Amino acid sequence: MKRFLIPLGLFALLVGFLAVGLRLDPREVPSPLVGKMAPRFELPQLASPDKKFSPQDMLGKVWLLNVWASWCVSCRAEHPVLVFLAKQSTVPIVGLSYKEVRGDGELDAAQLLPGDELPLATKRANAWLAARGDPYLLTALDLDGRVGIDYGVYGVPETYLIDKQGVIRYKHIGPVTRQALDEKILPKIKELEK
Amino acid sequence: MSSRLGGISRILLALGMTFLVFAAQGRDALPMAEDETVEKRMVAISDELRCLVCQNESLSGSHAELANDLRREIRSLIKDGKSDAEIMDFMVSRYGDFVRYRPPLKATTYLLWFGPFLLLAGAIVALVVYLRRRGRRVAAAAENADGGLSADELRQAEALLKQTETIESENKR
């Protein structure tokens, strides 16, 4: 009987490891930016491209930076949750429109004239927000994705929680769900608001 | 009209069409970097980096949008005169150690680096213990060279041996 105990123990250990492994999502790469200052940038605003937005404008507030694009399918699933959150007005949400034109695989951005990208991106983003509701305080346009690279964006949507000092406190990868909102994001916001 | 074309014209026409196809494909190809040394360094660096979109591909081999952007970023960093280490830092500070195919040695990666050696050491200890135990068992079996007979059976066997001896000696007579 005793001789079976060791293999049984090893088997149980293996099952344990596999069980943990199944629950981990390999797509969720921990961001090294959590705990660091939100990278600086200055981008045109969707509502009025002559005006710029910079994360410095939000100092003193706890806020969310939500990276989205109209071509991003998961953003469609996430959007109602953001609209719901905006209605509660617990936290300002700033949108970062990520490669609105260049990121769209169905569109050949190389064929566009240089001056045409901004108007097209604005038109597409505005149409999307008009159809689905606009939860954003404002949306900044990251046409070429450079700011996205500075924030370590590798898949849209991604959402950053930034505190009053401008430090990134949390990064949510993939669509924000009601569950993620209630269990992770809202409690963290409450903590940071103190 | 085509029926009036001679053989050579037809071949020329076919050739012309072939080139048209090539020209059409050429437009879609990615612009080659003008500088070959920059390109070589870019490929060498991006070979060491993981594409975050398709995680089992290197950055140099990936066709993902983000990989394109990051290669462009690396190219411009090289042109700015950044060293390989600085470019690596640039990537790691944004995407974490996960982008590196060779993870650095630090407290959180000790298990990753030394785990296999730990397993090997454990296996060697288990093997040595097993061999020693088996050796002892074999030695014990060798000591009982009588083949494991009971005292009674031993006496019986000796008696039988003696019997054959007497029979043999009688036969010789």
C-alpha cells in the first residue's frame, strides 16, 4: 500500500500544477509600467484636433485611459460596460483611439494621402461613438500607434488606471467586463480616491 | 486582332503580362530599408524578441501589425545611434521581460533557470538510492548461496548426495 503513496502524491502535485496552469491566461502579460509614471504624450483631441491632450492635464484625478479602435471587435463587447461606468460618473474615462485608420486590416492606409488620415480617423471614430454612445471625457488620437508602443499596448482594448500623481496603478488587458469592473477596477479606484 | 499577331509578338505579349503581374505584386511588398547594416542589426535584435501578438513567433519573423511597428521603432532607434542594450531596455521597459526570448537571471526567474538542474539532482539522488538498495539485495541473495533451502531440505539433499556416492562406489567395484 505504502509503495503507491509516492506516485499518488506526485500525480496529485502534477494535477495541481496543471489546474493552476489552466487558469492562467498566457495572453495576459504583466505590464512593467504598473507602479511607474504614465508615459508623457501630446495628441490631438477627437472633438477638436487643434487642441492637444496630455496625461498631465489629468493630474490630481484618478482616471482611466481606455485604448480602443472602431475596427476592434472586442471593443464592441466592452463598450456598453464603459457607457454604464460613465453614467455612474465615478471616474473620468479618457479614450485613446489607437491606429484608427492604419490598424484596420480591411483598409490600405498606404494608399491614403498624408493629409487624409486625420479627417478619416476623426470621421470613423465619431461615427462609432455616435452609434454606441460616448463614455469618454475626451478621446486622443494616436494615429501611428507610437503612444501605444510607449504604453506597451499589444492588443486592443487595454485599460490603464492612473492615480492622482500620474502613476499607472493597474492595467486591464482585453475587454473590461462587469465582473472585472466590480472585482478589480472599482475597488482599486475607491482605494486610490482616499 | 489577336489572330494577326505573329509568334514572337505573342511571346512578347505573354512576357509583358508576366511583368505586369510582378509589378502588381511589387507594390505590396514592404519597403526595404535603405541601409543594409541597420537592417542586419534590426533583424539580429528582433530575433531575440518575442512578438506579443503571436507569442510563439519572434519579432523578426512575425507579420503582425504590431511587429511591423516595433521593427520600424527599432530601425529608428538604431538610426538614432542607440546601442543594442539600450534598445533591449526600451522594449523591456514597455512590454516586460516576457518580450525577451532569453529571460534575465533575477529573483523571480531563479526557479526557471535552476529548476531543471534541481530536478536533475533529485533524479540522481533517487537513482543512487535505488542502486544501493538493489546492490544490498543482490549481496544478501549471494550470501544465501544454499539456494534458500530449509534445514530439513538441506539434510535431505545431503542424504541423497551420499546415497549416489555409495551407489557409484558400489558400481566401480
